[in-house]
Amino acid sequence: MIKIVYFFKRKPGMPVEDFQAHWRTTHADIIVALPGIRRYVQNHVLPSAYRKGEPAFDGVAESWFDDTQALKALAATPQYAAVLADEPKFIDGATMGSIITEEHVIKDGPAPAGGVKTVDLVTRKADMPLEEFFAYWRDVHGALAAAAPAIRRYVQSHTRRAIYAAGRTPAYDGAAMLWFDDMQSLRAAAATPELERMRADVANFVARDKSPAVLASEHVILG
């Protein structure tokens, strides 16, 4: 199973509420009709996140397929053509990117209903070898996250090695998703020793200035 992580900004001048409504209804209906799609999740940036200005992205989508062949097979389908036709109605195409990933569930707890989800798009430190980065992220940093009681669920999506083997440079080396009960729980967790250790550890393997993050609400559309 592979997971494609998409990230994008809304169409210029479009109110956030209109963007989210179109994405969750009209566009969601088009996506779930895609042949071979196994699961589809939308992550909508929280309204409170806009109080400090525009976030890095307005939305992050996750789509699961059996393999890359299933993904490639979409290109010639009318259902995929419908997706491409609808995107300009609410997405700023110049901001849209994606990574093809393999998912690693580090903490397999249930996603809390009405919870808060943090989505971090991760770029490794420039001097860190790729395999060392993935191993450190999964085993060392992952253990720190798993030990934090406030984190209900933690998933790492590692960009597939085939991208690098083909000589391409992906937009990000992966994405991290963490679930909390609510904003109050997230704020309270920030002062705990477990979260402090996690924050300190990030500098050991992540280029912070190239790793944007958003606070979101999760909407499971399919799966």
C-alpha cells in the first residue's frame, strides 16, 4: 500500500470557509469515484490558525492506493480528468505539491473524535544520509513520540526510496501526523518533559526552516 500526501493553498481571493466547503463536498465526491482508491482523508487547517496570518498550506490530503501501478492507471481515466478539471475551482495550482510515501504507524491509538491533528512536512538535514534519516526518525524520534501520553496516535509517512533512486528530489522527505484530544490537550502537552524532549530532538535530523507544519481537523472521507 502506498499513500500520496498532497498539500496546497486555496484559490487566491477565496474565503477559507468556501474553500473548505467545496473541498469537503464537491471535490470529495469526485475523488472517491477514482478507480482503485482505498482510503481518502482531508486535513482542514483550523480556523484559529489563521489568526497569526496565512498558514503554509490550507489543506493536506491523503490518498491510499495498492501500489504505484494503480496510481499510474488513473492517468487515462475520465474520473481523473474530472479531478483535474475541478482543482482550479478552489486550489491555487502553483502551490500544489505531493509526495508518494510508505506509512509507518508508530503509535497505533484511535484517532479521537473531534480531535486536533498536527501535520508536519519533513525535510532532513542537508548533511544527513537518507537511510540514516529514516532510521533515526522512525526508531529514535518515534520512540520519544510513542512515550508521550498526550499523543493519541502517531504516523510517519516516509517518501518512497524509488523517488531518490530515479535521481529526483522530492518536495519533502516525508510527513508526520500526530493526533491530540483537543487544543487544550495540545497546549497542556507542550509544557511536558516528553514534548520538550521531542522538540529538542527534531534539530538532530530535521531542517526546521524547510519543514512547514499546520494544525488541522481530520475528515475521513473514504476508508
